[in-house]
Amino acid sequence: MRRITISDVAEHAGVSKSTVSQYLNKRYDYMGKKTKERIEHAVKELGYSPNIIARSLKQKSTMTIGVIVANILHVFSTQVIRAIEDFCNEKDFHVIICNADDDPEKEKRYIEMLQSKQVDGIIAFPTGGNVELYKALIEVQFPVVFMDRIIPWIEIDTVILDNEKASFLAVEEFLRKGYREIGMLSPPLRENVTSRMERINGFKKALDNKQITFNQNYLMVGEINNIQVVMKEMLEQDNPPDALLALNDRVLHEVLAFTKKHRMRLPEDLAVIGIDEVSYANIYSPALTTIQQPAFDMGKKAAELLLNRITNKENCMDPKIYRFEPKLNSRESC
Amino acid sequence: MRRITISDVAEHAGVSKSTVSQYLNKRYDYMGKKTKERIEHAVKELGYSPNIIARSLKQKSTMTIGVIVANILHVFSTQVIRAIEDFCNEKDFHVIICNADDDPEKEKRYIEMLQSKQVDGIIAFPTGGNVELYKALIEVQFPVVFMDRIIPWIEIDTVILDNEKASFLAVEEFLRKGYREIGMLSPPLRENVTSRMERINGFKKALDNKQITFNQNYLMVGEINNIQVVMKEMLEQDNPPDALLALNDRVLHEVLAFTKKHRMRLPEDLAVIGIDEVSYANIYSPALTTIQQPAFDMGKKAAELLLNRITNKENCMDPKIYRFEPKLNSRESC
DNA sequence: CTGAAAGCGCTTACAG
DNA sequence: CTGAAAGCGCTTACAG
């Protein structure tokens, strides 16, 4: 299987490679009509398609970006990716997806791999474990956009939910429905996973804002696979909360596993709100009240920012943080 | 930002480009120890990383494969992709993901794009709408593996669920639990979406096998966004089924929306089984009985087959269909 | 043991 | 209006 090259086309059409190249790049300005037709014909007849690799080498641009997510199995990542792809597709950019699994080592390997592949830019859910690398990228003005996480001292365009607002919305909804003893359940606060910290801060601030004193025992943290134990503790204390905010979709899953196991009725025995929309929110009984991230808008914005940086190199705008508004889906679990 | 090239390294180390290249490719056989160290040092000092694009051009291999899924938002696709990535990552292959959205035009563009990018092979959920293209790929011995769908007359390695068996397992489970009036709900049977056809055939065969006469009115088809209407019809007939098999996860979702809306109790009012595992199966009330596809195993197999074809060109083994066994997750909805 | 040279398939500045 | 030539950053067969 020998691939057809530009030389074959040139020979077949009886012109030079240069001219064929001009044709392929639609620089018809000075091209004779006859020449153009002959090339057109040759291309068709030979079924020629250009070797982008060769072009990239010469042009030093691959029209490809890399996307490093924590885990493609997470719904949020999946939606962000989909939005990025759709946007890039329109602009004739291609996308390479990588799973860093929140492992700085893997992230580093992927960033290096993507650079070796000469991608024009990267969108990443940064692990936060490669500060030196991030700095090096900024240093050489390599286009990068971060998603979902803010890395302190690193100035890079970042697209992120207004996480405090998400907690605010939840607290307000609880209060509106008459719940005042509000608890919150969170996975461990790893450094750099901005969203968790912010959601917890937002929770505290919202209570404060509503003149409710924050109760230490109403905020508990645990590994996902252990969080049902933690939840049990929370609910077995003397004056347990009557409402519970699940910090993310995975926590919500465990909360529901727990309430199912213990035959608790929602919202009578416990009102529940989850941050992150889940696919089964509407069909669950009761339908689940959630706070939704505009994942598609966020993905699109990230792609837009990145492609802007790639195409307007001159325009070295200062990096900013772009906050997106969460949305309350008020249903039956609260 | 001028990138460091092999020439810079050569100069810095005081050797030729050839030698540096040998070093990078770990062909140390005849290399002097001193030379090796000097290069090692230069590479580090300059922070050199090779330009894979240039290498690919020369070697005519990009160590990259393309994956064309119908929709990355579908859980099954997501899991297959993850398995493919993990496998490829181990073998130092990279993956480019594309969403064809079951649109033959898009599929065609993506296949051409991937070939322009000189990928070494493609794994696709074929739309079935580009038979000529598929044939052309086989013709030039371009490595391809299909997932989930069998395209008639096209001989290509295909990884697919034993869909008939999936229906068999469901029917058996219904019978075991004492349900004999078994209905099935399906999305429209588009040509080429093999799995739907097979699941329906399996359903009929299973009934036949159990000496139950198949009732036309117990098998209904409808667009997803209209399937609740169809379901209503099914359940309002004179002698409605007491058990229902949902052909896939999206049908199941609608079935559950319906039973929730009409306050039906599962399994008392209607026993339900869904083909495809869903994330909420265990936390739903009742927990949902499902038939699960081994998505990760299937993705891994597809990757394995493709990389084998890529690396053992000589070994032109006949394309086969690889069937995977579905698994019954017996829970409470049946 | 190491290096000069050719070549992968394009693009582009320049000459005519 | 078209073409010869150089070059993108590598690899590799071959010479020494």
C-alpha cells in the first residue's frame, strides 16, 4: 500500500509540485484555469489526500489540541470533552484525549507526549502536582487553558464553576423548604481540587449569610468508599441534621445507597441535594434536587479561549478566571 | 519559543546528528561510553524532546490510532474508550477520539481526516453508511476493527456482544421469577445497528425455546422521545404483559420515567429488566435487574486486535467476529 | 565506533 | 502564471 503523494499528482497532471501545493492550499490567484482543472482531475483520479504530518512539519502547526481530563468515565469530563470536540471540529482542529487519573506522574508524561506530538495547545484538568512544568509552559508562551481547578500562583486562563454559588443555591433551597439543620458530606480535601474547598467554603458562608451558626458536626469528610460509614456517624449524633448536601455526584450516589439501605424516606427523613446533575435525577423516587454545572458551555468556553490564544499569538491577553453559574434543578428530594 | 532540535543537541555534545539519533533510539551497540554520556548531558541541559511529527514522517508510522464512536456521551462508548486508551497507553500508542453521531457523512470526514493524519489504524462503531469506503480500507489492508456492529459483506475484525444471549438471559430470569407475559420495547431498527436486531431476535428465540408463543403485541418499537407513548399502548391493551425487557439503557430510562409517572410498583405491577448496566442500578428502588456488557473487556480486545494487525503486517489473519458474553445482574426489579 | 548524505511529503520565498 | 530549490526535524543505509 504505497500512498499517493503530491509528486504523483504533479506528474499525472504534468505540472510541478509547487503548483499542486498552491492548488491544494486554494491559492488560485495566478493559476491558469487549465492548470487548475488538470490538477483537480489528477487528484480525483489518483484519490490523493494530503499527508498532514508532512504539512505539519513544515508549517509548525498541527491544528490539533490535547485535552487532559482526570477521568473520562466521569460524566462532567465527558460533557466537557464533547463540547470541546464540537467546537474544534467547526474550526478544523483535532483533539487528542488523555486520562491523567489525577496522577501527577501521568499528567507529566501526557503533557510531554502532547508536546512531542506538537499539539498547538492543551486544555487540562490540572492535578496541581506539576507546578514547575506549568510554569515552563507559561514561560515559553505555550497555549494552555485549565478547567475546574485553580492552581495557586499559576496564571493561566481557567474555566470553573462558581462553586460557592453552588452551595449557596443549595442552602437557600433547603431553607426555602423549611430545613435548618443542614449537613454536608465531602470527599477528602486534596490540595488543588479547588472545587471541593470552594463548595465547602460556600456552604459555610451561605449559613453565615442566613444567620445560621455553622455546626462542626454537620460537615464531615470521608473517602468515597467509606463515606457511608461517615454518613452513619453524622446521622447518629444527638441532634442530627434533617437535610444533607452531597458535595458531588459520587457522594450523592453513596448517600442514596445509604438511604436506600436504611429505608429512609426522602425528603421526610432526610432532605437531599446534590451538586452535579445526574442522569437519573428525574426518574429517581423522589426526583432529585440537584445543582447543575453548565458543562457544555464550560467546555465550549475553554475551547474558545484556547483557540484564541493559538490563533492570536500577538494578542497576549492576561489570563483570567472564567466563572460559570450553577443552576438549581428544584425537584422532590428537598 | 524556538524548539530545540536534534541539531542543537548534536552541536552541544560535539557529535553528529546521526549519533544523537542512534542514542535517542537506544541503539547503543557500538556507541562509545563517552559519547553516550556527552549526549545524555546535552539532552538534559537543553531540555530536548524529540519532534514526533518529524519522526513519523520518516518512519511512516505515527504510533497513533483513531477511535470513531457514535457518541462519547454514551456510557458504553466511554467505557470502551477508556479500555482502549489504557491498553494503548501501555504499548506507547496514542488515541484520537471522534464522534460520528451515527452520521455517515461525519464518519466519512473523520475516516479521511484520520488517514490524513496518518494514523496506523482505526477502531470504529461503523454507521454502515460508507460501505465503499470500508471496502477501500480493506483493499489497501489498512488496519481496522469494528465495534458493536456487523456490516454485511464487509470482512473486518468485529468485537460485539452476544446480543441474542443477552435477551436469553433476560427471558430466563423473567421465567425463573414467574413472569410469562413478557414484553419488549425497542428503539427503531435502523439498518446496521446490529445489536437491536439481534436482541429482538434473541428475545423471540428465547420465548420459542421456552415454548412460549410470541405475541406480536408484546413487542413494540418507538423513537426514544416517543417511547413512553408506545409503552402506554402496550400496557393498555387487553391482556398486557406483566414483565418488560428494555432493549437498552435509554429505553430503560424511559420505562422508569413512565412507571414513576404512573406510580407503578416494580416488580409487582410490572417486572423490568434492562439490557446495559446503568450507574444507578443499585441505588434505585427497587434495585434494577440488568444485563451487562463487558465494556472494558470489549474495548481492550478491540485495541489488542488492532495493534496486532498494525504490528504483524505479515500475519494477515482472516477477520473474525469476537462475541462477548453478557452477564445477568439479578436484583429487585424482576 | 561515528558521520555525511539522502530522503520522508509537504510549503514557500523567489526567480523567471 | 509556474517551477527549481531549500528546508521543516527526524532516520537510516552505508562508508570509513
